Amino acid sequence: MTIALGIIVAVETVALIILLIVLFRRRNSQQRILNKAETIVKGKLNVEDINTEGIDDATAMVGKAFNSIKSNLMTFVETTKVNVVTLSDAVDVLSQSVEANQQGNEQIAEGATNVAIKTAEQLDLVKDNLSLIESNNAQMQEIDGAMHLIKGILDDTVKISRGGLTNLEGYEKDMEAMSSDLNRINEILARFNSEIKRIEEVGDFIVGISEQLRLLAFNASIEAARAGQAGRGFTVVADEMNVMSAKTKDGMDTINQILKEIISSSKMVNDSIANCENTYNRSKDTFETVNSSFRSINEQSFDIHDKMNSISGMFEIMTENSDKSRTKAENLYETSQAISENTHEIAAVSQQVAAESSKIGENTEALNGMLEGIQNLLKQFDTAILPVSGMSPRRLKIVSMSMFDHEFWYSVRKGTLYAQKELQGRNVDVEYYPITATGDAQDEYIRELIRDCIDRNVDGIIFPGFLTAANRELKEAISRGIKVMAYNCDCTSDIKRISCLCPDSDEPGILAAKETDKVLNKHGNVLMLTGNPTVHVNVQRSESFKKQLANYKGITIVDEITVPDNDEEVCRLCKDCLRNNPDVNVVFITNGFPLSVVRAIKEVGKQGQVKIVCFDHNQDIFRAIKDGIIAAAIGQDAFGQGHDPVINMYNTLVTGEKLDDFIPCRLSVVSKQNVDSLIEA
């Protein structure tokens, strides 16, 4: 009985202790919730979520509700800041447009009267112009008739020129034939002279024979005289031979005389033929000149003929255009009359529109005042660094730059512009420069931008730490006393920047691993897609993710591949891995191409079977979360990365106080539980 009673007492004691412990833990959990609630009441929204593990259901439910309310409130405040920038830009544009419109309408109203006066003058000018057009039209018709007459004369000239050219060509052929005949005659005479010379040679031969006969006759007479009576017959023969020799010589003398006359005549003929040939050659040259001139005349006649045809066609067009111009001038006259009648109405309407524009301007000023009120309300919530209350005695100049090719950087720009508005009236100029160029052009643009900052002696430069192209220029800027701050990721160690605002090196990967564990519920297979390893943030996310995931024994990394910063390649490589590893449940990607993984999952038919854990926030990612393809997207406060460095730079320039060497930016997770409030309609 005593033992039983002791056991009961012991059990009751243990139960009491357990109850006290539960009550104490519940009280501590509730107290933590109350403490954080008091912090939020003070306007400090940037507090950690309440850990709901290991506490009772009721308290855990309150904690989850607190986390949800805090998250929604912070999302509302951050979204409102973004909307303030967007609306403020719209108001500025509207204000400028209203002012320009008002000035324009006043100018229109003022100018309408001038238009009426000028329109009356225009009517007189149009009348005069109509008269000139009529006169011009009549003269053009006369010119057109003269052109047709000239065209007819040129047609006849072309025909005559063509006939003369044909006759010249025939004459040229006849001259060539005559030249050929003269050449043949010359050749015949040359042969004839040669034959005459041969006859002369034969004559000389006969004369020689005659002389020999005479000598023979003489010798025969001598011999006959010696012979006496017996040689008298030889004497007779010798006499006859003398007579024959004498006659032969006389005949040959006559022939020689005739040949000399023939040779003399032949020479005269040759001289005449030579003169004819020379004359022909000269006439041939002259003929060629005349022929060439005739051809030139013929060609020029054709050209003139064609040009006259063209000019005639132009005159026809001009005549037609003159008729059209006259018609349009008449229409212009009628239109001018209508303008004159309507100008006074326009002036009245313009004055009315100017008055309405003035009212719009007043409404714009009211809207601007409302925006200032919203900004004042937002200042009650401490979600980011705030400007110090002091002000610089001299005008400060701060330059901030960012990439401008992704939703993340669009939000960075909005954060920078919101910081601009927060610092209005604080004796500081904040300049924002988007970097849109790529490759070598981007590097040169950044270098030029830093050199310009040095030349203008700005006070602060803010830049993404991964932009290393202008390191030399940044060092020069720092040596000149310009403060330099990095954000998004740290710069190289040789750049003596005053601070770096970026995500904690390990926290993004750890948070991604925790979200992966929630998706898999302690068991499943993971495919890792690691971005460019030369970008340090990819390595940090990958290593911290694997280190944290090692704590979950039921989760296995089935494959890890490196993917480039290229949409198509990420999609292709992811599809190959999913086909080779059909049991993958989650894809974790470190770089900025999660939507390429979404496309890959859809194209291999794994939608609903494979989830994605990734980084960055935009509307397309939010819709993929809503559709259940992306399980969780980790944001790195893009708005804050644009806003906080500007405010920090301003604060340190005003107060002279040093910034922390490393300033972590806030991380946030969007999942199916909180995505609805972020999707734009």
C-alpha cells in the first residue's frame, strides 16, 4: 500500500513537473510572441519569424498567425514603397504633361488669333496663286505645242541623218572598190614596164647582131676583093647584109624611140595613178572624218530625240500636275475659308482646355501631397535603414548603378528611386545609372561612368561587387577621397570599399535546404543545377545547400551539374538530367534561370511530380508557385539592395561614422502559403 501510494505520488509529482514545464514553455513561447508583437507595434517589422517547432498546437497556431500577419504587413509596406515610386514617377510625368499641355493650350489660344489673321492673308495669297497657276498653265500649253513641233523636226532630222549615213556607207564601199581597182591597174602597169624593159633588152640584142652582120659584110667585101672575080657573089651578099643591118638598126632605132615614148607615157600614168592614190587616201581620211561626224550627228540626233520625248513626257506630267495644282489650290482656298471660320472657335476651346488643365494641375498637386502623406505613414514602419536626422552643410553627390536586364534589377532600381525620394530636401543629389550594355561595351561604359564620377568629384559611388571591369578606376576614385560601397556581392579584396551590403554567404543555401526538406518531408531525391562557378554566389549557395542537406538523412542528391547563364542551355541540360534520373523529386538551381527549369519540367511531362526550389522573385515565378511547379523562391530583398546602400552612404557622409564592413540583407521566402497576396491582377 505504501509502495503503491509512493508510486502514485511519484507519478503525480512527475505529471506535475511535466505540467509545470509545459506551462513554463507555453508561457515562454507566448512571451516571445508578445515581445515580438510589441516590437511590431513600435513599427519595427524587420524581426525574425517565430519558431513553432516543439510548442503546443494552440501556441504554434498563434505563432503561425503572427508570422503570417508580419509577413503580409511587411509585404504590404514593401509593395506600397514600390507603388509609391511607380505612382510618383507617373505623377511627375503627369505633372510635366499637364504643365506642358497648359502652356501649349495657352500658346494655341494666343496663336489662334494670329492664325485667323494669317488665314486671311493666306486667302489673298491663294487667290494670287490661282491667277499665277492659270497663267503658268497657259504658257506651259504653248511650250508643250512648241515641244511637239520641235519633236516633229527632230524626227525628220533623224530620218535624213539615217539616210545620209546609209549613202555614206555605200559611197565608202564604192571608194574601197575603186581603191582596189587602182591597185590592180598599178600592178598591171608595173608588169607592163617590166615587159617593155625585156623588149628593150631584145632590141639591144638585135642591134648587136646587126653590128656583127655589118662587120661580117665588111669582112666579106674584103675577102671578095681579094678573091677577084670568084668572090663577086660574096660582094653581093655582103651588100645585102649591109643593107639589112642598116634597115635593122633603123627599125630598132624606131622601136627604141617608140619604147621611150611608151616608157615616158607609162611613167606619166604611174605618176597619175600615184596622185590618184594619194588623193584617194586624203579623201579617205576626209571621208572617215565626215563619216565619223555623220555618225556623231546621228547618235546625237537620237539622243536629242529621246530627250525631247522625255521632256515632252515631263511637260505632259507638268501640265497634268498644273491642272491638279489648280484643283488643289481651289480646294485650299475653300479650306482656308473654313479655317478662317473655325479659328475663333478653336481659340475659345483652347482657353477652356487651358482652364481644365489648370484644374488637373491642382489635382496633380493634391495627388502629390497624398503621396507625401503615404510616405510619412510608411516611415512609421521600420523595414529598412532610415536616413539620419542631420544634414550635410554642403551639397552631396551620390552615384548608384545597377544592371537592368532582369526583374531583380528592376526592383533594385525602384529601391534606389525610393531612397532618392526619402532624401529629397536633404541637400543631396542621388543619381541612378542603369547598365544595359553587354560584353566589351558594358566594361567600357562602367569605366567611363567611374571616370566621369572622378571628374565631377562625387562623394560616393555604389556598385554591384561583381563588376570588376573598372577596378583600376575605382582605386583611383578611392585615392581621390571618394567613398565606394559594394552591394549584391562583395568586390575584390584590393578595392578598399567602406562596406558591402549583400546576403549572408551561407544563409541563402541553408534556407533553400530547409525549404527542400519541407517539400520532401524528410525523404526524396534532389537534382542540383549550379550556375557559373566563377560567380562566387553560385558556389556559396551550392556548398551551404549541400552542407545543410546532409543533416536530412532521408534526402539524396542524385546528380549535380554546372549550367551556364543561358536560358536554352539550362532547359536542355535539365531535361537530359530528368530523363536520366526519373526518380528526382526536387530541382534546386542557384542562378537566375528557374523559369527555364519550369519549361523543362513541363516538356518532359513531370509537372506535379517534380518541384523547384530557387532564388529571386518576379511575377512569372509567383505564377509558377501558384501553379505548384515552384515550391519555394528565396528573395534577397532586391528593393532593399537598391535602397539601403544609398541611405547608408548618405548617413556615413553626414555623420562621418563608419559602416559595418558587412551588412546582411534580409531574406524572404515565397511559397504557396503567401503567394496570393503578391500576384498582380
